[in-house]
Amino acid sequence: MSKSEKIISSIFTIALGVLLIVMKDEMISVFMTVLGIALISLGLIELARKDVTPAVIKIAIGALIIFLGWMLVSAIVYLLATLLLILGVLTAYDYARCRLKFTRFLETIFDLIPSILCLLIGIILFFNEFEWCFIVAGILTVFLGGFVFGTTLSEK
């Protein structure tokens, strides 16, 4: 993922976290719109780079989410939770496979923060019947977006 894509992704992640905290239950339908807009934005960036196939796929999925996402709201929460759990496990595994042997303990913990946050948010979203779950997931999502934003800006 390029630096501009990481920045856009982290800004949308922070916005999603704020929406989770403020809107709680009503946030699901707003989330679908934000996710759709994020995918369309990332697709347009790829289209500007002349990566047509991934761009068209992202734009099409983003449009489908915006127009049809409200029909599948409860299923989407569980799907999002599952995707976050898978993302957390895969990124932790990838990190452990590639870099674990060459770093210090604190650097390892710092590098695993996004994976751990994805796992926590996914677990919390599975228990979405309670209002506090949305608030805690929102706080963790804002932290994840801020963390990714900060590390992206510090990259060379």
C-alpha cells in the first residue's frame, strides 16, 4: 500500500472510530457509506495510476456497499468482525514469519499493535448487542487509525 493510500485509509479509520463512539447502533448504516466511499476513493487513486483492474473492482464493491449495504446490516457486522480477526491473525503471522528474529522485544510489540487492535476490535464487534461494545470498538478504531497515520507520516 502506498503512503497516500495509508494516509487515506487511516483518516477513514479514525472517522469510523469516532462514528462508532458517537452514533453507536445507528453507526452501522453510516459505516456502510463510509466504507463504500473509502473503497471508491482508493479505487480512484489506483485508476489515476493506471491500475485499471483493481481500481474497477474497488469502485464497484464500494458502490455496491453504498447502495445495498443497508440490506445486510447485521450480517455485515459479523462479516466485518470476521475480516478484522483474519486481518489481525494474518498480519501478526506475516510479521512473525518475516521479522521476529531480527528485532527487540519493544520493537516487536510496537510493530504488532495494529494486529492486536484488529483482533480486539473484531472480538468486540462479535458481541455487538451491547452499547459499550460500540464505544470500546470506536476508541480502539480511533487509536488504530491514529497509530497507522503517525507511523505513515514518520516513514521516509
